[in-house]
Amino acid sequence: MYHDEYGFDALALDSPLDRTERTGEGAVLEENFAGNLVGLILASDLFTARNLGPRPWIEGLVLATSWSGATIRFSGERLSQDDLDTLLGCVLLAFRNPGRSAGATRFSLRDLTRLIRPTGRRFAARCLERSLWRLAAARLEIESGAGQILIQTRLIHALLCDSAAGVCSTEINPRIMDGMRSATTVERLLATRIPLGTALFRRWLTALLANSTGCLRLDLAGLRRLSGLTHQPMSAFRIRAVAALQALLDLGYIVSIEPNGPDRMVVMHQVARGEQAACQLLS
């Protein structure tokens, strides 16, 4: 049975999964940038679904995305699903306790931990601080229009950490705040991710679902590419993906899964506002 508390908001109605052709590319990029940026955060390998070892600095890594007609390059230390939880927690705190400017907030590291890891994991201030610094250092370069349109942006514009007091101040990119829309949206997404613990791919899938409408046509090869699991043979990934989707179905996060040809399926899930646009394609 599906439980309402696990409902998703469809975050980006103009999401990177929508391949509809548009005119006036520069104007469209500007108009839809907030939604596209959230789509990049939730539906790409920016926050990879694989286990990360040492994290050397990377310059200009091309990300796997579904942002039509754009090339996105990442510079920084690779970001994980734990880093995504850190970012979501900061966004939620910025909605709940806004500072003087858009996206700004001040919080204790312990309060942030309670939001993103309420059970089962001990408080580790240094690990959380390192996650915040990774997010603040990350840089995204977006190239569109055959190189004629360039955008450079960050996830966190400013970060101050007082390690002795265990207090931080952040200024989240205001476009991320606009794209996330409300505290309720972020609360729902965190609520779906917390029970999944260390199941990285399942946590990544919940973010993907939150960025889609209630109907999503999945191509497993595309899912493998966007999740950052291309190191895994397709045969093994197929088993992993089906098991992960079935687990989300059992938990009530997904309503139904229907086959749609070789390595393709249609996934139905709930969206909080009942937005049921045409079925989106992820490939």
C-alpha cells in the first residue's frame, strides 16, 4: 500500500529529461535555469551512486546528464550521495531559518546531522564539515548553443565554519532554492532517503523519481549512465536495477513497474500535487 507521507513533488516541470525542442536557446536557459539546475543535481552522476575511494581534485569532468543540447563539466572532489544529503539538509535549513540574503542560513553541525542522519549513525562533525567544503568548492560549467552560451555556477556560494563552536553559515545558490520550491519538497525527499541507509543506488533513484512526473519510461542503459555505474557490466547492473526498483515498490515509493521492451520499463509513482504530465523518457 502506498503511504502519503512518501509522496513526491515533481520538482522540475521543465526537467533535463524533457527533450522537447525550444527556440531562443539563451532565453530558455535563463528562464528554466533553476529547474534545470535541480534536475542536474538529482538526475545525473554529479552525485554519483557508486562507492568513492580517495577523492583527488578533478578539473573539467564531463557529467552524464539528460540536459538536452548542453555539456556540463564539473571541477572539484567527486560528490557522493552523502554529499547530496548534506546539500538537501542545508537547503531545508535555509527554507526553515532564512538568513539576510536568499539561500543563506546559520546552523549547528549537530542540527544538520539530526536532519539527514536521525538514526543509526554517530555524529561525526569533521566528516560533515568536509562534505560542506566539497560542496562549496564544486564548480559547474554549462556549455550550450554549440559553445556560444556558457554558464559557470556553484552549489554553495559562501561557507563559513567555526569548528570550535560546531557552527556553520552557508549561502546556497538561490537558483537551487527556487528549483526546490519549498521546505515540504525537501522534507519529503529526505524522508524517502533516510530509511535506505547505505543503499547508494536506491537513494539515487529516489532523487531521480523526485525530479520526474508520476510516469517515467526508463531505459536501463540510460539509468546506468546517469547513475555513474558504468564500471559495472550491463548484465550485473540489470539485476541491480530491477532489485532496487522492486525494493522501492515494496516500500511504497513506486506504485507500479511495467515492462516496455528489452531493458525498458514504465515506472509509476506518486507526486504530491497530482501532476501527471505525459510520461517522461529517460534514455
